Amino acid sequence: MPKARAARRDRRTLTTVLIWIGAYSGLAVLVFFCAWLRFPNFLGGCVDYAERPYYALIDYYSPPLHPDLRVIHIKDFPDGNARLIWRKRHAVLLRALAEAGARVVAFDITFDQASEYDTDFVAAIQDAGKTRIVLGYLPLPTPHNISANLGPALRPDFVELGSVRVASQTADHGKTAPRRLVVLAHGDPGPPVSLEPTFPLQVKLAWERAKRDHAIRALPDLARGQLNLVDAGILVDSVPSEFSIENNDVKHTLRASFFSQRIPPTTLEEASEEYSVVEESINTGQRVNLEKYKDKVVLIGADVAEDRVHPVESSEETYGYAIHAGIINALLSGKYPHHAGIAAQAALLFLLGLSAGVGGAMIPAGARPVPVPFMGKEVQLPLTLIVMIGVYVAAAVELFATAQLILDPVYNVASLIAGYYLSGFLPGGQRVAVTQAKAAASNASSRAGKSGKGRNDAS
């Protein structure tokens, strides 16, 4: 008989374990697909809004300024056709930077029209020597734009760009800042024609090429969600990426919603110089002032109104080139954030849900509700759940600080909450704990009542 009872008990235990594993596996799958679809973010961008505190928190762990990055910014950039004359000035600046030994000069500026000053600018590109040139926003070559004026030697190097998503406080909680084409000087074999990389990544590629003085390939790894940089068959670096396939072309995207201002403004100012100040050094023959740009990546941008965005973690608007400076800084430092793989994300959701359920069942006292302020209201949450959410937040921040690993905080916390309450519907689950907690509270109340009555009688 004892053996039979033990066997039945073992079967019940095994059945309970299987039920729990099945239930929490189903919960992990459900939450994973919600995360995949960003459900229910279509309701006014509620998921984006809920993620903001997490991204603002991890922003404190941004990489320090890379020593190879310098910025030249145009403070008063004119509108419309008044910008075209600046190409003559760009030509003078580019020649001076190339002569100073800059490795990469990246113009984060729109070049969407042809002008009479294109000849000087194109000649400066062709005479740049070992300096690599990256141009932002270039249309496909036509007889009426600058792309046609760049000449047949450079035209094969055109590569269409993807986009960088930038968080903002607009109604849709997001803004897409597209970048179209780049050109690399001297006929460098660009990335595979099937790849459409972003502007910051093109700067990273040009920098890697300039360091080696020969081509480096960018190969999309769709299985791992990353872009592999390969030099003579050897993996040099990998960049966490997102890809979409349209008409057999692979488009590359860097998610940057949490990366909109990775370089603090004061730090960026230390690495920046006004365009007019650099021009004055060139025009007055003080070339010694340009030695700071030797072997550097020089990003040239402008304070352009249409390029202004409102980052999540800043109370002030900033400009597109400053956002790109932060992204480029992280790419050069090899510390661009990345998400875990699909299997790891699903496993994390399963473990979070299961641990919350087990914690709720095994710690009856933790079922005591505690008021928590949330969006101006008070929400009653069990003590165990509050502790587990706190532990998760600490672990999530530590993972970003040490491994640049980005988690999905909204869906992870949702898995914790759902997992905690799901255990109440499973055998041996939270209902027992809640019942025990209520009984304990009732007994304590009863004892307190009797004690108070005894004191009154004594008096």
C-alpha cells in the first residue's frame, strides 16, 4: 500500500509538473507573438510610451566618446537653393581635411539637386587620396542632379540606404529619418549590391576600410540578425541589425529609438568645431589647427530645421547629425546594443512567467497587496510580484551595462504579471497561497480583536 500511494503521488506530481510546463510554455509563446507584433502598440503607441523609462535609464550607460570621432557642424545653414553655393566651400574643406590625413569625411547633408558648383566638389572627392568619403542623401543618377555630375568612375559605388528610427514625442511616438545613397571614393568595391545599409553603418564600413587600406565586405546574417564585416574571409566585427527583404533586395536597419542622443551634449561639444572656425583656419593658412583631424572620422552636419527631433531622454530638441554622431560613436566603439536571439527571448519569457508562478505559490505571505503608484493612480500589487519586478529591472540594466543587451521590458514584465496570476488556475498554485494568506490575516485580526477585548475587560 505505501508503495502504491507513493506511485500515485509521483504520478500526480509528474502530471502537475507537465501541466505547469505546458501552461507557461503557452504563455511564453503568446507573449512572444505579442512582442513580435508590438501588440497593442497601435493604441496610441502605448508600448513605446511604457518603454521610455527603461531606455532613459540605460542611457546612463552609453559608451564614452571614441577618440577617432570628430564633428564639424554648420550653425546657420540656409534653406533651399542658397545651400548649393556651399558645395564650393565643401570642396575647399574636403581638400584641407584630406591633406590633414582624415581617414573618413562623412557629409550628413542632403545633396538632392545639381548645381554649378558640383564640378569643384566632385573634383575634391576624386582628389581625396586615401580619405574615404560618405555622402548623405543622394538620389539615383539623372541628368538633373549631382549624382550625374559625380562621374562614371564613382557611379558604381552608389548604394541605397535603409533608415534609422528615431524616437520622438510626436503623436505616433516615432519618426523615420531616411538616408538614401552614399558614394565611396576611388572605386572601392562597396558592400554587396543586394545590401542597403544605413548612413552610420556606411561610416563604420569606410572607417574599417581606411584602417586596412583595402576593401572590407558587409554580409547580412539573417539567421542571427546581424551584419558581419569580413576581411579576407575573417570575421572582423558584427553589427546587430534588422533586415527586410523586398524584391530580393536585403534592406538593413539600425534600431535607434533608444539611441537618439547617446553622446551627452556637453561631451559632443568637446569633439565638435564650428564649420566657420575650420574655414577660417584654412583661409588664414593655419593648417596646424587641422592636425586634430589626422586619422579621424570627421562627421559634417548642419543645424537644419527639418532634421530636428525630440529624443525621449532629452527635454530639448536635437539635430539629426547629433543623433548619427551617437550611433557612429557606438559602432566605432563596438558597443552598439543588440537584442537576444529568438530562442533566448522565448526562453526568458518562459522562465520569467514560471518563476513568478512558483514564487506566488511558494511564498504565501508575498500575496499581501501593496499600493504602487502607476500613471497617477494607485495599483494594488502582491509583494512577491513587486520584488520580482525590481530584481528584473536591476538585472536588465546590468545586462545592458555589461553586454549591451537590450530586453523587451514591457513584455517581460507582462510575462511576470501574467505568470504570477496564472498559477492560481493550476494545481498546487497560487490559490492555495492566497487562501493561506487570507487565513493568516484573518487569524491575526482575530487575535488582535481578542487582545483588545481582554485589555478593555481588565480596565
